[in-house]
Amino acid sequence: MAEAPSTRQKRLAAVFRETSGTFRIADAMRILGIDRPHASRLLAGWHSQGVIRRIAHGLYVPVPPSALGQTQVLDDPWVLVPDLYEPGYIGGWSALEYWGLTEQIFRSVCVLTRKRVAYGETVHQGVGFFVKHASQNHMFGTRTIWRKTAKMQISDPYKTLLDCIDDLHLGAGLQHSTACLLEFMRIFGDPGDLDALLEHAIQANNGALFKKLGYLAETLGFRPFFVEECRKRLTTGYATLDRNAGECRLVTRWNLWVPGKKARWSANAK
């Protein structure tokens, strides 16, 4: 038997009010005080009526009346990240935007997650997400933020830049990542901030990262002590700054292949 409109509205209002924009069967059970079969049937009925939408297995979002017929119904797609990608964090170009290191607007949300995911673009709720798998050792340098009532992690400014230097695609290309590094110098360029950037790089334990970071820091005129600290931590072997560059030259001082004079530092902005 279908719910009476008033009963449905009261139940919907209770679920929407006590959740953060996404909810599961367990949430409906807890909020409405019903068993799992009842909650499952209830959500299935609401979904068929178009008042909620299933965006992943067992995960739902409300559909406000103003959004009926639209592909995207959430005002803030970031609230999906904890349910879809925990343990993980918002990073890359999304974190660059959050920390004011870029003025570019990006259409997709960048997420690094411990979940086994395919590297690249995916779509949830009509919103593009770029996801990258990261190991447990990579899960540091984050801060807790709240969007509405959803709690999530985002990389801090230091970890954000290091992630973008390590994988230039996360920073929308070499040119854009370099511009963000310059902006970091302007906003966070105090010795304490450089110490924090260095400490994060040490914790990353990535030899190629120090080659890239040291070269860029020297090229951009970072404080000499920071450049020297990067040089102290060089490892043997060569790394490549930008794998998408068509022509490269070897900078032996940093054991690094960098785009040559004729190669363009491209910013593949989203």
C-alpha cells in the first residue's frame, strides 16, 4: 500500500533534515525507527516516485521540486565525497581553489582515495569527479572541513602543491601548477610555511618529488635554504618533470628531464 501524502512528506522531511545531503537505508532505519526490509521498500518507492535519486549502490540524495528533471540535484557535490570515496580527501585542483591558490574554475571535483578506483574521470549525480588511488602512506597533510553537515578531509596547502607537482594532471598541467606555486610564495612564503612544505615532502618519501620540487623552487626563486634542503635529498636516477612534454633536456643538477626550450609548459586546465 502506498503511503498517504502527509505521511510521506513527514518521513521525507525527517530523513532530509537529519542527513547531510546523502543517506542510506541504515539512516532511514535509524531516523524513522523501522526495520531494514521496511526501509528498503520505502526508499525504493520514493526513488520510483522521483523524490529521491540513487547515485550509487545503496546511496541516495533528495530531489528538491526545483530540480525535477535535472541531471544534477545537489547544490554542493562535495557532500558526496565522504560516502563515495572515504577513506580519502579532496585534493588537486579542487583544493587549489579552496585555498585560494588559483582563480580558475574547474568543472570536476578532484579526489584522492584509498579505494581501488580507476585513475580518471567518473560521473556521480551529473557531476564529474577525477579520482586517483592513493596508498595509506599518502594519507597525511589533510584538514577536516564541513560542508553543510557533511564532514570531509581536504589536503592542506602544502600537501596540495606536492600532490600537484608529483602528478601534474592533478594541478591541471605544468604551467598552471607553476603559477599556483608562485601564488603560494606570495601568500604562504614565510620561512615557517617553507618548513612545513619541506616537512610534508620528507614525509612523502618520494625521491622524484624532491627533484621536481627543488628544480621548480630554484627556477622560481625560492629562498636558498629551501632549494639546498631539496638538493640534500636527491636520489640517484633520473625523473621527468612533465611526461606530456614533447621535447625535454636533462638538468643534471637535479637529475631531472625538463621541457626543452622549444617545448611549451602546457596548462591543461579543466
